[in-house]
Amino acid sequence: MAATPKGPQKVRIDYNIDKPTYDDFVRMCSKKGYVPTVVVERLMKKYVEQSGQL
């Protein structure tokens, strides 16, 4: 019996940034109507699609 390949797995990324930078990012996202996690996920997807180039 052949094994089926696993689907993509999610990974939690922990990172440290200063509070004012984080607050500015969240404020900018909320003004534009975006969710911060979605913005980060889309940037990571773009990074992967372009082989490590932003």
C-alpha cells in the first residue's frame, strides 16, 4: 500500500520586535482593513514563490 504525501504543515514563528514598531504595524493594518497575520502570511507566500526574493 503506497503512502500518500502529507499536505503543507503550519509553523508558528516567534519573533521579537520593539513595541512601537509592532503598534505602528497593527495600526496601519487596521486603517487599511487588513488583519496583521494575513499580511505576514501573504508576505511569506510571496517570499517562497520568488525563491527568497522580496
